[in-house]
Amino acid sequence: MKIAFIGAGRMAEALIAKLKGDQIIASDIDPERLSYLKRKYKIKTTKSNLDAFEHAETVILAIKPQHMAEALESLKTRKLGKKKKLVISIAAGIPLKYIEHKLPGNECLRAMPNNACLIGEGITALTSGNRVANKIFKTVGEVVEIQEEYFDVVTGLSGSGPAYVYRFIRALVNAGIVNGLKEEIARKLALQTVLGSAKTAKESKMDLEKLCEMVASPGGTTIEGLKVLDELGLEEMMSKAVQKASEKSKVLSEKWAI
């Protein structure tokens, strides 16, 4: 299966690293970036988006939203062969209708991977159960299939979510330092605590409140900490964070309406 990446940023590299190099071609405006990827992963590279598009059966639009119009414009003179291509956009906020309008005759879908895909532990939402798309994105984590109407919420939750978690980790680290720990120790404790808790929740499949109760013994120390989080409205804050990010995604999507 020949795959083209139009745009060769960090998310594209995360996928390229897991796929067979001799079947991949990437295009990008940065020649140094292309040279690096060619040298490290033994892939084909080109400055031409059109050349990359023509080379492949599957095309991944791994470009920033603000560059999408220009990139699709560069594909206007593509050959309309008998076999349609699978076109996957990972650009946030750009609806399928826009891509389908610009690339008629192809199977188009959207994907929303997140930051953890960079280390193979991400999650990607797909608008289709396409077998090829599933196979590609499962190389960098897990995959869920969801209707496009929910993509703004997905963007606000799992797309933006890593940033919320990083802030939470930073807060734990700083709390440890303020209360007397050295930064190195506080960071190690916080990181492993978050990692271990997430793995426990995932692998045990227990209700999250039940897991919380396992740690928070009546009359113990954890109860006192949880009281503070409840008083400060942690759940309300997270709900508002996801809501605001989702609303912003929706606003961005409306700019691309056809």
C-alpha cells in the first residue's frame, strides 16, 4: 500500500516511523525536513504535493488548518484516474464537505489523533470504519469510530486533553516542591502516579468512582485532598475546558462551510 503524506510535521513522522518506508512519499515546504525524513526513514520525498498525491493509493493530509486551502489548490490539476484514493485529513476543524468538494471522486474521511501518538500511546477518532485507516492509526495507539457531528467534542476532549493532563502534572509537581520535595523527586512521583493511575483505570475497567474510593479510605488523608478538589470545582472546570475548546473547534469548522 503506497501512502503519501502531504505535510511532514511531527504527527506525520509518528506515523511514518511505524510504516514501511519504501511505500511512503512525503511532501513539505521545508527541504531540510524532507531531507531528515528521507535519511532517517528511507522514504521518498518531493517538494510537490501533486507528485506525492499521484504516487499513492492513500493520502494523509497532515497539514495545519491554515494551510489546507493552499495545499488542496495545489492538487487541482491531479489526474482523475479510474481508482479513487483514500484521503485522510488530520487537520482540526476542517469539515469533510470542504475536502470532498476540493477532491471529488475520492473517499475522504477525517481523523483526530492526539499528542500521545508521538510515542505510540495515542488515540485517534475516525469518521469511518475504513479498514486501511484503522490499520494506519492503530500503529500509534488506539482508534475509535465516531460520527463527524461529534468531532468538535472529540477535539475538545482527546485532542486538547493532553494539555490539560500536562497542566495537572505540573500542578502536582509544583505542589510537591512547595511542600518541601526536590523538583526531581516531585516530578518522578507525579509522572508515575498519573501514568500508573491511567493504566490501572484502563486495565481494571472499574468504575472511576470505585477506583477513587479504593484510594480514599474513610477518615484518611486522601479524603481531605478530595474535599479541596470538590470545593474548588475540579469537575466543573474540566467540563468548561472541554466545552470551550469544543466551541472553538465548531467556530473554526464554520469558516470552512461549503
